[in-house]
Amino acid sequence: MEPVASSMPLLVVVAPAVTAVLIVLARRTTAVRDALLIVGAVVTFGGIVSMLPGALDGEVATTSLGSIVPGVELTLRADGMGMIFALLAGFLWVLAGSYALGYMRGDDAAHQTRFYAFYALCLSTAFAVAFAGDLLTFFIAYEALTLATYPLVTHKGDAKAIAAGRKYLGTLLTGGVLVLLGMLLTYAGTGQLTFEAGGFVLEQLGTGMTITVFALFAAGFATKAGVMPVHAWLPGAMVAPTPVSALLHAVAVVKAGVFAFGRLIGYVIGPEALASIDVATVLAVFTGGTIVIASIVALRQDNLKRRLAFSTIAHLSYIVLGFALLSRTSFEGGLLHIVNHGALKITLFFVAGAIHIAAHKDNISELDGIGRRMPFTMTAFAVASYGLAGLPPMGGFVSKWYLVTGAFEAGEYLFGFVMVFSGIFTAAYLFPIVYRAFFKPLPVDDPHDHPHGEASALMVVPLCATAALGLILGLGDLTGIAELAQQTAALVTPGGGQ
């Protein structure tokens, strides 16, 4: 991979922050304010796409930000792994921006300007996480993401929202302290913080200190990734408006957590080093257990958003488990599942919000026959559920195929079977919702039904688009993401070269 000096990674990070400022300045003209949210998303995504051809050819657009620590240069690098995350976040932001406008208007929500500004700012920090070229830049962006999303989690301002925000901030900042300790030990022992494909710490730190550093990073990153037992903040954060839930689960915070594990395993410690000291198995056990337990807990939830939250906890652990298995195929599967899960899960949350706005229903037990009143919305839900269960020809099938195949290649048959059978759990907690929506009789004279059935087009079009994306991702490498995942996995895994 050849670094190429470019200002584009910095421009992509800055564009959403500028959008946030412009949204605040245009607060008295709501039409302009709302348009800025969409325009900022489109411009940002255009900047990301402009770097895609170079990334596919092995070029890494790099922006130097100077140095604040001796010997450590802050950098933004649009390598293959960062591009995968940025392409997902950029495209989904375009759709999530439209959806957020429809939701906040339909809910007659207060403080909309503040909401949209922090929504944009959150994406700025997410892109900084994606393009961080070293641990220090990554840490700064990683913690900024936590702070930028806190006002979104607590947006409603009631007691439940404040309590959820307190748990959210306390858990994630505690994880950040562990990450900081791991980074300081890494710098003290190696004098290096720059990401390096295949890792760089073992020869300089030795076995004992490498295990310590890995444990600190893994414990810190687990908080954002929702790995049990440090997952409780995630279901609690469902008190936030649904566009925030969609953002947390599909685009920003939790995806930053699993992305961080990819950076840790692929670019800091290294798969070969982890295999030699045999500590990744501990992480695999925690994530495998999380998959099973979270799936069982999801079956027991009647509130739709909480069921989806526990589903997210399970599927995030698919990704981390893929990285922890240390095989090239499983690593590639983990990268692909970041994208496929993002497209499918944001669809499900979009649907939950549309039902809330159009029918004022939040519980699964209330959804009898709703597919007849909201056919587009619930068809999108059915498509996304089918894909998340890992059935062909959806993108969810492709990434799970790589994950399971990688587990078998690594000789980890138990974890492979866990991922196979967890697909049955996914079907068990999502398919009954589809059945209830389309095949149960509609309640007579429900006073809460939206007069036109569906929510506004600002909400319905994005949720249909994300469901379609989940299908497109399974039909072939139409986006370049599969090639980027293959290139990245080859770089960081044993025998992949540098």
C-alpha cells in the first residue's frame, strides 16, 4: 500500500463539522437548516467516493496533522479498512439525514437544530476514527465520538434519558481510560503508535507486556462494541430518538468499537503475534458467549427497539469473533459483516421509528396486521430480517459464509457452529414479527393508526433503500467493498505480506 499525500481525508472529517456549524447558523430558517443536513451528507459521501479508485489500486490518501508527542505524527490515512468504514458511514448518513428530518418533524420534537448539529458532528468524529493512521489520532477521535453522541442519547431530557446518558458516558469513558493506558504502555515500550499491517509490538514489548497491552485495549474496546458483560449501556440508550438508535447501532459508536478491534488485532498486535501467545482465544470465548446469550435475551423482549438492541449486541460479536479467530477468511468476513450488518440493522431501526411515528406503537405484541397498513415499511423489515438471519442472496449470507468458513479454516469448529446456529436464533426473534405483521388480523378501529398508513416519504424511502442495499451487497461486488476487504485481510493476516 503506497501512501499518497492528499487533503481529502481531512476534508471528509471536517465537512460534517462545518455542516454542524452551518446548521446552527441557519437555525432561524428551518428549510435551509434541514437542507444543509442533506447537502453536507452528500458532499461528504462524494469526497469518500472520490478516494475509492485510488484505494482499490493500493494508494492510501494520507494527511499529516503534525506532531504533539515527540516521535508521533498525527495522521489521517484512507487505507482499505478505513475506506470500508467510511463508505458505510457516508452512504448511510445520506439516508439517515433524510430519515431524521421525517422522524423529528413527525414526532414534533423539540430542539431540532441542536439534534441535527450533533448528528452531523457525530459523523465527523466517526470519519476521524475510520481514517486515523495512528493510535493517538484514533484515541482522540474515539473519545470525541463518545462525547458527540452523548447529547443525542439524552436529547429528550427526561429522567430516563439522563439516567441512560449517565450510564452511557460512564461506561464508555471508563473504557477510554483503559485504551489510554494500553496506548501509553505501547508508546513507552516501542516508541511507536503508527498502525502497521500485521502489528508491531511483540518483538519490542515481549510476551508478558504484549498480553497486558492486549488485555487493556480489548477491555476498553469491548465497552463500545457491547461485548458482554459491559453491554448494559446499549439497551439503555434506546430511550433516545430512533434516528439516534439507528446511528448508534449501524454507523457510529458500536461500529467504532468493532472497528477498533480490527485495528488492534490487524495493525497493533498482529494476528501472528496473537497466535504465538494464544490470548485471542479468551476474546473469542467472550464474543461467542455474547452471541448466544444476547440472542436468547432478544427472544424475551417485547419492546421492538430493545429486541433490536440485543440483536445488535449479538451481531457485533460476530464481527469481533471473526477478527479474533485470526484467519484471513474470518478477518475478511468480519470486515464484510461491518457493512452488511450496518445496512440491515439500520433498516430495522428505521422501521421501528416509522411504526412509532405512523402508528404510535413500540411493542411487538401491538403489531398484529400492521403490514397491511404499512406494506412498504414492513416489507423492508422482512427483507432485512431475512438478510440478518444470513440467508441467500442477501449480503448477510455472504459475510456469515466467510465468518463460518474462516472459523473452520482455523480449526475452531465450536465457534463456527455457534455462528451457524445463531442464525436460527436471529430468525426466531425476527421472523415472528414479520408473521404477526402480515398474517395476524388487523385490530378493528385502532385509534392510533396513521390516516395514510405509512409514515412520510422522508422516512419510507430511506428504509426501503437500505433494505435494497442489503440485497445489492449480496449480489456481487458492486461497491468495491469486497475487494477492499480482501486486500485488507491479505495485508494483516499470516502470509498476507505488507
